[in-house]
Amino acid sequence: MCLAIPARIVEITGDRAVADAMGNRWAIRTTLTPEVKLGDIVLVHAGYAITKVEEEEARQTWELFAQIAEMEAEQNQAKGAEQ
């Protein structure tokens, strides 16, 4: 299974860019998506922007990741209380 993360391009020079997703930044390549520009949101997989996505779709995905992180934190807290 492959996982691609939506991230906003915050810096771009040629086919090299920096993308930000929920405060995490990565150096990525835009070789596969030469049309993207600063501020666009792309799906990042294996260090490459593979497609451009709409902001609402990205926001929904970021919200799901936040919910997953919250559930994991609650589970870890509950396990700690049991020990």
C-alpha cells in the first residue's frame, strides 16, 4: 500500500521545493508536476509531488491525521494508567 501526504509548497526553485504538512517540512522534487507553483497543495510520495490537490481535500486528510494522532495519544495514556 502506498501513502501520499498532502503538503503545501512553501519554497520552490526549479524542480526542487520545500513542502509543509501540519508543520512538518520536507525537501521534495516537482519533476512529475512541473506546473505547480508556490502555495499549491500537492500529494507527496517518496519525496516527489505526484499530483496537485484541492485545499478542501487536503484539509480533510489533515483532519483525519490529527484524529488518528489524538486516538493514539489517548490509547497510550490509557495503557500508561493501567501499568
